[in-house]
Amino acid sequence: MTALSYLNASYTVFTYAARRYAGISAVPPPPPAISIELSSRCNLACPECVAGAGMLVRRNDYISADLAGEIAMQLRGHLLSAWLSFQGEPLLHPDFFRIAGFFRGMNPVIATNGHYLDRDNCIGLADSPLKKIIISYDGVTPEAYMLYRRGGDHALVTEGITRLAATIRERHSKLKIVIQFLLHRGNEHEAKAAAAFARSVGAHFRIKTMQVLDPARADRWMPSDPRRSRYTASGQSWTNVASPIRGCTRMWSSAVITADADVVPCCFDKNAKHVMGNFGNMEFIDIWRNEKYRSFRNMVMKDRRLVDICSDCPQGRNLFFSR
């Protein structure tokens, strides 16, 4: 990170506030955060995940390593955060460590299901420029874990987390491990034990609220504590907890680049319905400032209810809890 990246982030806040509160349209600077889908492929079949449920209509693919390098080059000096994950499992990418190296100094982060933490990968991760690795771990018993992580191997993930933590200590790495517990009705009784496991290996711990593909059929997953749900009971069904009607900082502060090199406005556009341009044939800044993106931002600012991908967005609500 550089002084320019902090200045860029400050100006991003200014341009959003000017548009949101004064109605003044200003050309946004390059975003201070980016998400890059290294892989849209996954080894699991999680039932409420678009990729896991087989509902991804995009190609199952890996992003080109050269293209990822071009993204890093064009955004170097602007980024405060580079999230090297979207819908798939990033550690499946055959050039993962080469790509991670492109984002040195940009606070790269990955989210993984934890099935590829063998000895070689643990060494590579500990020595990489990654600042944080978020590992899904939804139960301390196979029974609770497998309710959602279908096709997964609880023992393999537990062993991998323990191995990675030990490797980080051995190599004096600054890589931060975050154990992420996706809370639902079938595993909520194991949250405290999962937190204890995280502490035992020196990892951070957080609980994530659950998103479902169809809120009307959310009953089987919703936890007993409504404060830890993105949905509220509505008769015999469930609906999204209301979020602000106007505005969204993400439209000014971040973007997602899919494995197909499509640029989409946020992580809730999982099937790339709103493609602003393709990085394979356009410079990122030209996409970021084009008329299509400007019109989309204006629509979100006017009324988010007009935008389909905003319907399940928990903007303005807590998604994570520490315990």
C-alpha cells in the first residue's frame, strides 16, 4: 500500500458522499478494493451456493494468470485490498501462487473451503504475500459439518488447519488465519466449540450469517437467534430483513472480475447478469467509468429495489459476529 492508495480511498468516500447527499456526480477514482475470481470451479456441493448447487450458468473456468497480472499492474498504487476469491475454490487454480505474487503489497486475501492445505501448499501460503486466509469450518463434528459442506472431508480440513497454523509458526509468517463458521440451525450448538478450536491453533474466529438461494424456503437453515439471521419470519415463509432503499458504497469502492474476465458491480451478481465490460478487451479504468457503469450506479442510488441482485443484499446489517 502507498500514500496514493490511501488518498484514492479518501477520494472514493468523497465522490460517494457527494452523490449520495448532495446529488453531485463526480468521476470516481479507481476502486480501493477488488475481488478476482481465480476459479469458478469448486470441489464441494454446498446446497445454498450457486456454484455448489450447480446453478452457475457461467463457464467453470480459471482466470488466466497473465490476465490476473495485468489487473494487478493496472490497479497497483490504488488498491487497499485484493480479494482473490469469488464463487469457486481459489486453491484449485494451478497458478495460484504465481497470481498471489502479483498482488504483493495490496493486502491480498483468500477464502477457501480448506481441502487443499497439504504440506506444500501450507509452506507456499505461509511464504506468500497473503495477509489473511479465511477457512470455512462449520462444525467440530463431521455430522454438523457435512450438513452444509456436502462432499467435504471434515477430518482433512481439521488436519489442514492445524498444519497451516503450525507451518505459520515454524516459518515466522505474518499470515492471519480466520476460521469462519457459517451459522445455521443444524450447527449452532457447535459454535462455541469451533471458537475454542480456533483459539487452540492460534486462529481468529468469526460467525457468518447465512445466505440462501430462496428465502421462502429458508426455514430449515435459520438459527434460533433471529439477530443472527439475514431473514425474518413472514407467516409460513421467510423474507429478507429490510435494507436501505437508496445508495450502496460498493458501487464506488469495489468491483468483481470473474474467471471469464467480466467486470460485475458486486459479489451478489454471482451469475454475471450485469456485466459492465470485459477486462480481456478493455482497460479496467475505461470499464469503471463507462456509461453503463454510471447508469447502474445511478439506478442503485435512486432505488435499489429496481435492481434484482440487490434483493438479497444485507447492506447495512451485521454479517459477522465474533462469538
